[in-house]
Amino acid sequence: MAESMPVGAVQAADAVGNVAASVVHDLSLWGMFVNADLLVKSVILLLLFASFWSWAIIFEKWMRFKAVRMMGSKFEQAFWSAEALDAFYEKVKRRVNHPFAYVFVAAMEEWMRSQRRESMPMLRNTTQPALQPSVRERMVQIMSVARNRELEELEKGLGFLATVGSAAPFVGLFGTVWGIMSSFQSIAMSKNTSLAVVAPGIAEALFATAIGLFAAIPAVIAYNRFSNELNSFAGKLEDFCVEFSALLSRQSDVQAKVA
């Protein structure tokens, strides 16, 4: 009974193992991408593009919200320290570059139009207050429309971050499952279950999941952060609309008493 394999067979087996190990395999990030399946490569490229676009949105939103907060604070300080709304309106309307100013100018333009209509001889009625209820309603509606429009501008891009944050891990997992299936098919065809043969293919497949998480985690964090900032700013803008409407109503009452 033979107790050992022939020397030639052992050498042949070692040679096959050395060839297999040498083919494998560059386990660097670039090597895993190059050696990955075509579909896995497509998934990785898609996720990298989503990650790049997410970071572009993150930087843009970070700068945008920072500027909006600063300009909003300056506007409120200037607004409440202004002596006359007309003079402040003439100053602000030259450069409307943030939501507070946009809402203010939209409301003031409606108020100015109503004042001009009331000053016309055919439409003048001195027995009515300067700011009619219908005008107040129109101003509230205009401020609401302007507020929603500005919030929509600030919200642009957040939907993409939410999509990347929720879908990227599953897209990466799809690439991983496909890559592992291809690896097992290759193992079945070669009939070689050596770890040196199995591990590289699985590593290349898992690389897709890693890229998916790389794209998803910053997107989720940024989406939650910017959503909170958007809700906070929306509350401040709503408060300004209410306070501005109340201010105009008080001025209307004063004008009505004087008249």
C-alpha cells in the first residue's frame, strides 16, 4: 500500500497552487476593483458617483445654511431697528438675496399696490381703514407662498441625500451577492476550494458593500443635520411672517384712527 504521493504529483500540485496564488491576486483597493466582475465594477462606479455627488451637495448645503443663518440674523436686527418700513423696503428691494428679504419684499410690494389703488380717486374710500381685511389676507397668502418657495430652494438636494443614505447599502449588497455568486461558480468550475482561491473573489465582492456604506453613512448624517436646520429655519421664517403681519395690522389700525 502506498503511503505517500509520488514526488512528481506533489511538485505538480505545488506548482498549481503557486500559479493560483500568483494569479490572485492584488488585494489593494485598485486591484480588487480591477479584478472584480463587470457588474460589480458597475455597482462600485455607481456608488462612487453617488458618494461624490452627495459630498458636493453636503458642501453646498453647509455653505448655504451658514449664509442664510448669518444674513437672516442681520436682516432681523436691521428690520426691528428700522424707523420706517418704506425706507427699509427701498433699501432691501435693491438686493434680495435671502429668504427673510424675499418674504418681506413680496409682502411690501402687495401693500404698496394696495396703497396705490386706495389713493386713486375712483377707488378712494376714506371711511375704510388703510389696510383692508382682503389686503391682509392677500399679504398673508403672498408671504406663505414666498416662504414655501424659499424653503423649497433650501430643501433641494436633501432628497438625493435621503435616497443615497437608504439605497446605497442595498446597492452595494447587491454587488456583493453577485460577486460571491460568481466566485462560487468559479470555484465549482475549477474544483479548487483552497482559501487562497476563494478569499480574493469574496474580498472583491465585499468591496462593493464597503463602498455602499462609504456613500450611505455621510449622506444619512448630513440629511439628518440639514433637515433639522431646515425645520428650525422654517420656524423662524414663520415667526417673522406672523410678527410682520401683526406689525402691519397695528400700523393699519393707527392709520385708521388718524383718518
